[in-house]
Amino acid sequence: MTGGLRHGTWEPLPAARWEDAFLSGNGHHGALVFGDPDDDRVIVTHHTLVRPNGGEHARPPFLADELLALQDRLLAGDRTAAESFTDGRPLQWVQPFHPAFGIRLTRPPHARHVPQVPGSARTGRTPIRRSVDFTSGEATAVCGDRISRVFVSRADDVIVQHVTAPGPTLDVRLDHRLPGVPPGLGVGHGALLTAEGAVLTLHARYPGSDRAYTGVLLIAVTGGTTALAPPGVRVTGADSVLLLTRVRRHTGEPAVTEEAAALLDLLTGRTYDDLLDRHLPAHRTAYHRVTLDLRGEPSERALPGSELLKRPGSAALAERLFAAGRYHLLSASGLLPPRLTGLWTGDWDTAWSGAFTTDANLNLQTASAAAAGLPEVGEALARLVEAQLPDWRDNARAIFGTRGAVAPAHTDGESGHAYHFSREYPLHLWTAGADWLLKPLVDLDETRGAQDPRTAAALAEAARFYEDFLIRTDEHGHLVVVPSYSPENRPANASWGTLNAAMDLSAARHALRTAAAYHPGTPEADRWQTLADRLPPHRINADGALAEWAWPGLADAYDHRHLSHLYAVWPLDEIDPHDTPDLAAAAHRALALRGAENDSAHGHLHHALIAARLGDGDRVARALRYVLEGDYFHASLMSAHYPDRNVYNADAAHALPAVLIETLVRSTPDRLVLLPALPSAYPEGELRGIRTRFEAEVDLAWSPDAATALLRPTRTLRIDLRTPSGARPLDLVAGEARALDLRTW
């Protein structure tokens, strides 16, 4: 395995559950690889595969005419007024994400391997080793002389599988019969023998819809013979089998002939290794930009993932999860950013529709993108925002009667309309979403020193919304955010829709000021800056904590999985221990009082990210330890939403690298903080390639006795450097590397 086991993982048995299947993906297609030599299954997914359920036609509620009356009631003290701000519709879920089908390569019973069980005294069994190489995206299963290799090509957007020594007889078919498949799914199979081997197709039409998806599998056989064996083919006596698969979602008739011809064209004159070589530059370049070495024990680094997970305090485990998290995040990002399940599922009944929950989860998953050298993830997020911006405008007009844009809290990747809401989850009241989703794109712009026009345009839309929406004031002349909503919590003494949620205040301030910075010298910029200055300050409650609602009299409810009110700490720089120590102390008190509610993984890692910003390494370590000891990770190293591997979910897997980075390196456009919250479990190591928001790369090495950093800036500037030894200004010159001994800084 290239790069050693810090850059991959392995298991001694095939995956018995789809959750344990190894993952590959190119941000469009995904593959879940089981690695069973006798029933070799690869589940195929694609970001566009969402099942129509009416959500494709749903629109935001038309409530703008009722807004002023609602504001009057809330400002007058009616704490349940927002419960009537609805058009009465029942809760509607967005279109659910689902798998396409399984590719199955099956040996007849008389030709099957008998796997060797680790630790068994019985002999005569064939050992199995399945692995995934993060540096290449290739999942491999070896059993005797049989080798199966699978990757999803970034160069050619195709799933590639190659099986050598496939056996005397091998049946190949496409199988739609996956858990939760709807009974009304209209499925048709096709099989055609070709000079190379065969072409298989699976066409599936959704119940009651004109929408469908079609998979095309090209089979190329070396040696042996191929015969029809409906619904697939039987390969006999082959030396190897090469399979290329694509799936498309569409309306109307599928372009099967054209797709098969394109796959054949791609294959002509090329081997598996040729196709892999075409894929590797894009994947490896991205993967190798950032690496983490925590000096894990070699014996632990050699363990299978399922065994390493039993050692939650191991540095080798943190190394492997860091590498796996970046690998899975990269693999899930392309056409769209990662869903709640990344790019993968083996079940049609995915929790929360397998969609994008944007009020917390999506940003937590993409939190490391800018710093960890994955602009591909930021580009995927930018693509989602750009495509949905017209729907965001519809939300602003329909619900609030304003110009500008309001993002939904839940989307299937197609519609950006805010229609998923209920009394307990009045998500249509959430106005902070546009800024929250644009903050990672602003960070990315800062790391590369160039402003993306798409980000600039979306920020202007967010600012125009606030320009029209922020029209009510309090007795002190401050603007009031009304109605206001803190996902997904409510005051202890009021309903969900209320006034001046801390997240809403921070989002409005940040959106207005950042939009002004992206549009300097314009009349709009001056208005936006003036509006931001009129927003009220955060409130500190009787417990000494930063209040979740800045409106007087609203009581905090501490036991909740979301930490929306601390948006000012992470990912914003509004509250910082170095610049606003009193507010930072209040934020720290709010964090200490926060409960874990239902132990959602995203809650624990969100807690850790905020603790790192506040310099509390012990609190970071506790949050990490809870996740690592709570059995949140499958053998695939993809994570679960709850302890005991309950509900497949990418939040922990994708967010964990961001947590580790934040404990070691933190940057703003004019500041670098090194070793701000190092957990004691990792006393030495190296973190290389981190991107800063002032256009420099950082390599950091530390041990109990020493710490050094190497900065490689691409522009000339002075920054504020903060280390455990103190603070001082540091001058950087473009193109000149700067080495630092942190003991003297």
C-alpha cells in the first residue's frame, strides 16, 4: 500500500455489511467495495440519484404579507407568535438520496474459496486481505491468486474494476435489489455480447414519475468465453475481467448506445493500469498536499482498522482517521459537496434523506477544506451555492418580501427552496444560512489570495437581504433580527421563533461587512457597513455565558447538540481570546454549560472546534475521546451519527481532520497561532502543508522538548504570530521561506 498504513486501511475478511465496505469516489460516482472473492459486490452511487417525492416541485411558503404583524407581536412580547407564521403545510422531506445498484461477480458454489478466519487453528483455508489505498483511491481484495481492484476515475468519470484469476466460472450481473428499494421501481435489464465481452444495462424508473436512471456496464474479458445468462452473463475460463461502469439520472429514454460506445472508446487500447495512471495525478496531487504524522507505534499502524479502532488513545488511530477523513472528503466532493452520507449509501432508506443539512452538518464536514489543501471541496460547495442562488432569492421574496437570498436548512442538491419545516423545526425562519454557507468560500479565497466572483455575487445577495429585512429597532436604536431562529434549539421560556439569536447577529454582521469588503468603493458597500454597525452586541447572561439569544428575558436551554450561538468563535473570528477576552470568556462559559443532548457526533466535534479556537486543549481532548471511545466508526473508517455505529453518517469522519488542524495551526488574514490547543495525547508529531488565510503554507513539528515551523509565503506582509512562548509581529516576504524555533518566539 503506497505511503504505508497511515495512508490506507485494511481488513482480513470481506465486508459483511455495506457500512463496512471500503469507499472510492470521484465526487460524481461512488463505489462501496465489499471484497468477497465468491460474491464480489460493488454498490454504485451517484450524487444526482435522488428519488422524486414531490420535493422537486415544492416551493417556499408565501408569508411576506404577514411579516410585519409577526414582528409587531414578537416585539410586543408574544413569545409564541412565530408558531402561526406558516401556511399550514405538513412537514415535507426533500428528495432522498439512494444507491443505484450492485455489480455482482459470483462464483458457483463448487468453485468458492473458504476464507481463513484470523486466529483459527484450522488449516487449509485461503486468507483474504482487503484494503483501500488513500493515495490512489483504489480498493483491493486479495484471496490466493485472485485479485480484485476497484477505483473511481477522476480523469474519466467511470468506475473501474479489474479481476485477475477470476475463477473457472464467473457470473456477472447488475442487481437493484438493495435494502429499502421501493416495490414500484420499474426495472429493466439488458445484456449484449460484444467482441470484447459484453454490455449490461439496468434501467430503473421511479414510481409515479417520468424520471429514471440507467447504468451501463462494459465487460472486457481476457481469455475464456462469455455467454448470456440473464439478467447478466457467464464468463468461463478467463484470465482477467475488466469492468467499466457509469450511471446517469435522466428523463425520457436513456442514451444506452451512446454511453456504451463512449465506454468502449475509453477502453480501446488501454489496460486497467493505463486507466489508473490517467486518474492518479489529480487524486494524488490533492491527497498529498497535507499530511499528519503523530509518531504512531509501528505495530499499531500495521493493525486492521477494526482492531485499531479498539485503541482509542492510540496516535496511530488519530493518524489513520485524519488520513481517512481527508480521503473520504476529497472522494465525496466534485459535482456536489458531501451529503450527510458523503457520496455513499447501500440503503434506499437513508436517514434524513441522505441530503445536505446546511444549518450545521455540511459546514462541519467541509471545515478543513481551506486549511487542509482541498480546494476541490470548496469548488464543490461553490457549485452548489451558484446553482441554488435563484431558489435562495425565491425564499427571500416569498417568506420575507425582500431582495437578496435566504438559504434553506435542508436541500437534496437539486432544489434550494426552503420547504422543509414544521412547528418543532421552523427552519424557514433561519436567515443566517447564506452567510454560514459562504464563510468556507471566503476562507478559501483568503488562502489563495483571489476573490471568486461567484462568492462576491452571493455575498452581495446576502447583504441585500439584510438591507431590506433589518428594519425594526429596539429601544436603544439597535437593529433587531425578528423573527430569529437558532438551529435547532429554542429558549427555555419561549417558542422556537423569537428575536436576536446570537447566530443571526453574527451572520448579519459578517455578511454585511464581508460583502462590503468584496465590493469596495460602491454605494452599497457604505450602506452595508453602516447597517452592520447598527446591530446590537452579544449578551452575557446571568450564568456569565454568552447568551444564545441576545434579547433580554430569553432564557438559555443548554442541553442541545447544536452550538449555533458560538458561530462568532468558530468559524468566524468575531470573538477571539486575543482580541475580545471578555467575550471569549463568556463563550467559554457557554461551551462549558452545553450538554451533549443525544450524543450526535457533529455536536461533539463542533464542541471540539470551538474549544480549540478558545485555546482549551483539555476540552478538545475530552470531545475527541468521547467520539473515539464511543464506537462511532465503521471498519470502512466512515462514521456514524450516534454511538455504537448507529446511523451511517459522514460528519465525524469528515470533521475530525479539521479538529486536529485547529489544535495545531490557526490563521486569520493577519495572524498565525501555532499549537493553540494541543491535546496531551499527541505529544509529538509533524503537520505539513497547511494553508493559511494570509497566503502561506506552514509545516509544523513539535515534541516535548522542541517545536519548529517553516512558513512559505506567497505575498509580503506583517502578521501577528502567537505561540506558547508569547506573541510578536513577524515580517514575511513573498517567495522567502521563514524557519522558526518556537522556543524563542
